[in-house]
Amino acid sequence: MSLQERVLITGAGGMLGKAVYEKAIEKYGKDFVTATDIDLNEEWLSMLDVRDIKAYENAFETWKPTIVFHLAAHTDLEYCEKNSTDAWATNALGAENAAILARKHDALLIYISTAGIFDGKKDEYADFDTPSPLGYYAKSKFHGEKFVEQHLSRYYIFRAGWMMGGGVQKDKKFINKIYKQIKAGAQELFVVEDKLGTPTYTVDFAGAMMKVIDSGYYGLYNQVCEGGGSRYDVAVEFVQQLGLTDSVKVTKVTSDYFKEEYFAERPASEKLLNVKLSMRGINYMRDWRVCLAEYAVEFKNDFYGTL
Ligand SMILES: NC(=O)c1ccc[n+]([C@@H]2O[C@H](COP(=O)([O-])OP(=O)(O)OC[C@H]3O[C@@H](n4cnc5c(N)ncnc54)[C@H](OP(=O)(O)O)[C@@H]3O)[C@@H](O)[C@H]2O)c1
């Protein structure tokens, strides 16, 4: 009989956490998954602050996980610039804590990193390109990558791109920022065209992780949706998916337009290519436009009432 895995998820209250929790339950069974966060926004979440190694170790001792999905992070780039000590404590020390404990308790660690670790001087980045992080968010996440790689042999690092997922309630990023403006009645959206990236649908990302971690091909992987584009391209597609092309205009601007609000330095391109996943025949990510069409249904239901 195969071993019954026991799963611990940190940072599970966020936009990716919802999808990871659901996919983990599907795969391992509800009784074998425990989901934690510092923001207890669901009844299925319990408290775990990953900055606190004693609390983290206590979770290992009581739950005895064989697999840990370490999602916990501060993901707001401006917050990280203004609160660099907390960014380091949460994103870097938190990841160190995860790796130290995974090794001590012989658990498989899955760490989520970001396309933002590159400086954007190239148009697109393969798994083997050299990171050169710009701001505190990226630096602290890259530190996590390096520590996990140096400390463990049984680990996966998955780098995500522009995350989209979690819906109206949980999505803190681009899609929901655009949606909130539309919902508030905006007839014109100003969107940057000088930032390139790869949208990454949380449902695909979580589902793909569940498959890749069964391969035993440990290591670091870029894992984003297929395709890519600018923020402008994503906004145009989303407005179209909502059926609002005739009533909401999308106007191109440069990043300068938002330099007060989004003052953290961002790479001009954080477009990733899933080179390793593809070469090993384990790339399960769909095209971002297909994913966005699926995801947009949640927003259409909110906007027009359930269809
Ligand atoms: N969002 C993206 O575009 C993106 C892109 C690439 C990679 N990632 C990575 O993907 C992972 C999941 O992020 P996400 O997209 O789901 O973002 P998210 O919605 O911000 O989720 C992160 C969760 O971690 C929680 N958290 C913060 N500090 C914590 C601590 N000390 N202990 C435990 N939990 C803590 C957050 O709570 P609060 O809300 O209270 O802070 C939040 O619920 C992160 O590792 C992130 O770096 C995200």
C-alpha cells in the first residue's frame, strides 16, 4: 500500500491558496490536508505565522506533514518597499524556516517563487537564466529560492508569473484591479503597455503542481500559462471576455503614468518560458487566454448576476 501523504499549506488564505487547497483535497482527501494563514478568512484555515519558527515547528510536530506547500508571502510590492524588514522576515526567513523544518522532518517542500526575480533586460526568461532581482519583494523571494536549493534535495520551486485567481473576493492583483474600476462605472481604463509578462491562472498552476510533484523530477521550474503579452493585452482581452468592448475603452499608457501609486521598481519584462517542464513532458499549463475566458465567468456572474 502506498504511503498516505499528509499536507500542510501555508499562506492558504490568499489568491493561490484557494486553488491549492481545493486541488490538494481532491488529490489527498480532506482529512489529510491542513491549510494555514495569518489571515483567517475561511473557516477551513488555522493560524500559522511562518515568521515564527517555533509555531511552524509546532505545526510539523502536531500535523506531521509529508508534503508542505509554502505559499505564505507578502505579495504587495509597494508594501515590501515600505516594510522591508517584514518583507525579509515573511518572504525570506519564512522560506528558510520552511526549508529547515522540511529537512529536519523529512518532508517534501514546494516553494512558490516569482517571475519578478529577473531584471527585465531580456524579453523572456527560461528556467536557467540568471536572476537579478530589483526590489525587496523580488530580493526576498529569490533568497527563498536559493536557500531551498542549497538546503534540500527533495524540493520543488515553481515560479509563477502574473497571478490571476481567487475571484472577486481574493484576487489582489491586476484582473481584480481592472474589474473594480469597471464595477465602479469606469468607461475608460488606463493600462500600461511597457510591461510584459505571462499571466498564470491559479487553477492551472495548482493542478499542474499536483501532477509535477508526482514525477519525482525535483528542482526548480518556471510554470506560467502559455503565451504572454503586455498588461494592455490582458486588459483588452478581459474587457472583451466581459462583453464590454463597446462600453469600456482601454487606453495605453506608459509606467510613468502610475509612478506615484506603483513606485516599486518592476522589470520591463517578466515573461517566463516553461522550458524545463516542456522538455520533460510535464508542462500542464494552458494558454492564458483560454484560462482568462474561464476565470472571467466569475466576474461576469458578479457583474451581470449569475448567468
Ligand atoms: N500574486 C502574484 O502575482 C504572484 C506571482 C508570483 C508568485 N507569487 C507567489 O505565490 C505565493 C502565493 O501568493 P498569492 O498570489 O496567493 O498572494 P496572496 O493572495 O497575497 O497570498 C499570500 C498569503 O500569505 C499570507 N501571509 C502573509 N504573511 C504571512 C505570514 N507571516 N505567515 C503566514 N501567512 C502569511 C497573506 O496574508 P495577508 O493577506 O494578511 O498578507 C496571504 O493570505 C507567494 O509565495 C507569492 O510570492 C505570487
